[in-house]
Amino acid sequence: MELELLSSRINLNHICLKMQVSIDDIKTKHPNRTDLISSMEQSLHEIKKAMLVYQTLEKEFRSARQMNFDLQRINLEQLQEIQNFKRQIELNNMEL
């Protein structure tokens, strides 16, 4: 999962870079194509907004994963404690 997250982030950054280079190229070679330039700039802006949402979701995912790990650890500790109590009860019952 970590590799997929990293790969996706790199791909999004790469797309933004390619779009920015294309926009700059069109501005230089065809400055009169304002329709194309503005459309591409708007698309680039939307992709950058999507990247911010992706980053937020990635942080939330990591936080939830850590919380899940912590809860699993607590659960295992509780299960171990229950087993210890059961053994203690069995020992107490044997003494009676």
C-alpha cells in the first residue's frame, strides 16, 4: 500500500509538471490561444486541488491505520490478560 500511495503521489506531481510545461510552451509559441491556455490552467488548478484532497486522505488513512494497529495491540493485550485470569481461576478452583 505504501508503494502505491507513493507512486500515485509521484504520478500526480509528474502530471502537474507536464501540464505546466505544456502551458508555458503554448504561452510562448501561441500566445493568442487564450482559450486553450485558460482551459489548461483551469485543469491544472483542479488537479492541484485534487492533490490537496489526496494528501488529506493519505494523512487520514495513515492515522486510521495507526489507530487500528494500536487497537489491535490493546485487544491482544486484553486477550492475554483474560487468558491469565482464566488460568488463575483454574488454579484457584484446583485449590478448593
